[in-house]
Amino acid sequence: MPDKTSTPHTTPSHTAEGYHRALNKRQIQMISIGGAIGTGLFLGAGGRLQAVGPSLALIYLVCGIFCFLMLRALGELVMYRPTSGSFVSYTLEFLGPKASYIAGAMSFFNWAMTGIVDITAVALYMHFWGTFAHMPQWVFAMLALLLITGMNLIGVKWFGEMEFWFSLIKIVALVLFLIIGSAILGLRVPVDHNTTGFSLITQHGGLFPHGILPALALTQGVIFAYSGIEMIGTAAGECQDVRTVLPTAINNVMWRIAIFYVGTVTLLVLLLPWSAYQAGTSPFVTFFSHLGISGVDSIMNIVVLTAALSSLNSGLYSTGRVLRALALNGSAPRYLTHMSKQSVPSAAILTTVGIYLVGVFLNYLLPSQIFEIVLNLASLGIISTWCFILLSQIKLRQAINAGRIAPTGFAMPGAPFTSWATILFFCSIIVLMAFDYPTGSFSVACIPILAIILFVGWKTFSHKPLHLVPPTQSSITLTDDLLGTANTPNKQD
């Protein structure tokens, strides 16, 4: 009987890493949408509008373009070789074990910090209702964590189904906001005694009411809003028909960014003065509460609560796979390779939950500051993860141009120029973070500490890939595999 840490032989229903191919086209499409719409928009946009005003829409547009280019780079990698190890696996192949270790560790750091942001957001949303105003913030954070942990341990099919409905609720809510907001704007209906339209921008300081520098410094917060779009690369490893589904899912992300981010923020500042929005409160809840329609703000708060749970759900899913990929590469403790009977990396998921419990404790200690502090730290992990994806794609394209690898059929447009330009843009964000005092400056100051932790981690583990014995196969299966290998001598593993 094979050990539970073993990797099953690749079958139509299981991947080479032992994951169950249970995500269908409907779920993958919604995961790609949900990954691009999360806590950063539903909660973070309120504080960012307060900080930089209408220029936030322009920042979302610029960042969205580069994030889409990163996603196209990931798409080319996935079409070359779908895997639940995602960028950790690609970085190992094209950049070596050290780069793979750093990529995986920083991705884990990103999602660990993002998870803390999400459980904090859940607690903040619950305090919107007066009934729960006196309950400690950490209680809601703990309840959210217990719910999402249970859904991730049951199996990937249930994760996919939960994420499908979470994403559907988010999209329906945003579409309703866009319809209602556009109707109010088109009919020139006043909102809270304010005349809607461009006068709300021109009469309140213009596009950059606080100057250009604060807007540039805020770029790292906007990057966090797009955190999660790369998760489609991880989910692709458990998709039933990835080569058909993935290109459409990725290409559709661009117009979703344009509508759901740029369009939504533009509409928000045309309906209310940008100063009406504030940190800690969803801008959608703010808008609907100003309409004066009883109960609408509560409904919208339920929606943004769903968005936070969706982001937490996705983060736990992604981190479990990344941690297990690191363990299989010998860059993390071996116990993290353990798979449950449901083909779920339960050890890696529960380890991540342990980190999230620290976030629950931080909600107890620093309930008012924790969101922005952790958000900035998460941005470091996001940027490093995306840069490793781009560097891996550059190496893949070099191998394709040299004839060592066949073209994937889904090439990143404009590469390698667009790849290097995107890397440069992401690196410039870290420089801008240093000027965002105090939280941004604090985050940049943490980079040497992170480097020391990564160095210690590298010296601690063997970094020898775990060679797992697949389960016993029938003679017919082994013969088919042998003949298939013999007939395709140049096939990539």
C-alpha cells in the first residue's frame, strides 16, 4: 500500500502530483474572475480614495495593464506544462532550486499576510451591524478561519463550488452597482444633496487633490488589490481541460480589470465626493448608505463580506499547493507533502492555518492598525512572486527560440520587451513604497529581515527533490506508457 505522501501515476482524473482533476470549466472561469476581484477593491478602495482621490482610477488602469501582462506570461508557462506547483515548479525548471525556494517562500509569505488581511476584513465588515459592534474583532476572525479551513479540507471540488458561488455573488453585486450608479449618473439624480458628475472632481481638488507623489506611493496598495489573479495558474493544474479553458479565462481578465476596477472607481468618484469615502468602510456600503434606501447598505455589506471570505478561501487553497510543492522539492519540511484521502494537501493547509491564527491574535492586539500594516507586507510577497513568473517566462521563450521546446500556442505578446518592462515596473513599486511613511517605509525596512530568514531556511533544508514511488499500475497501463514514451522521444516531461 503506497504511502500517503506518494504521488499517484498521472491519470485522466489525477495529476502527476496526486491532485484530483475536479475543477470544471465553469469553476475555472469563476476562479479567474474571483481572483481579480477581492478585498483590495471591496474594502481597500475606500481608504485609497480618501488618500489620493479620483487619480485612483488611473492608478488601477496602469497597474492593471502590467498585471495582465504578468498573467499572460503565466499563461504561456501553464500551456507549456500545467501543474499545481505553478510558478514554484516553473522557477525550479528554468531558474534553479534557489530561485524556486525563494519564489515559493515569498508566495507563502504573501498569502499568509493576505489571509490575515482577509480575516481582518471579515471582522471589520461584521462590525458594520450595530448588533455585533461590541463583539471583539478577533472572534469574527476566528469564525471565518474555521469556516474556510473546513471547506478546503473537504476536497477541491467543494473548494471550486464554494469559490464559484462566492465569485458569482461578487460579480452580480458589482454589475448591479454599475447599472444603478450609471442610471443615477445618467439621470443626474443628486446623491446626498450632491450633484453627480465631473463637477465632483473639478470642485474637490481635481484628479490629484493631494499631488502626484502620494498617488505614486499608493501604487503598492493597488497592486495588492490585484493579488490573486495568478492563482489561475495553480488551479489550472486541477482543471479537466486546461488547454481549452485557460487562454479564454486569462484574456478575459483584461476587460474585467477595465470594468470592475477602473470603471467602478470612476463611477464612485462621479457619484459622491472622493472625501466621502474612508478607510475601514467599503466604498460600496458608503455609496448605498448615502442613497437613503433602507437595507441596501446591509445587503452590500453582505456582498463585501462574501468577497473577503472568497479571498481567504482562494489564499488557503493556493498556499497549501505552494507549500507542498516546496516540500516535494526539498525546500520545506517533508511532512508538508502529506495528502489526505480527498487528494488535498492537508498538512500544508493546516500549517497555513497556524500562521493565520497569528493574525487572529494580531486582531486582538492591534485591531485598528493591523489591516494596513499587513497589506503592505503582503505587497512584497506579491511583487516577488510575479517577478519570478516573468523571469521564468523569459527563460521559457529563450528555450522556444532556441528550438529546445515547442511553441506553446499562447505566447506572451511583445516578449521579451514586455516581460522586462513589467519586471521594471514591479521593482519601481518597491522603491515608491519607501516613501509611503510609516507603513510603506516599515515594509521596505523589513526586506533585510526577510532576506536573513530566507538564508536560514535555505541552509536548513536539503533541497533534494523527493522521488516518490507511484502506486502499482496494471501491466496494460505500464505497456501503454512505455509505448507512448517510445513514440514521443522529444516530449517534455
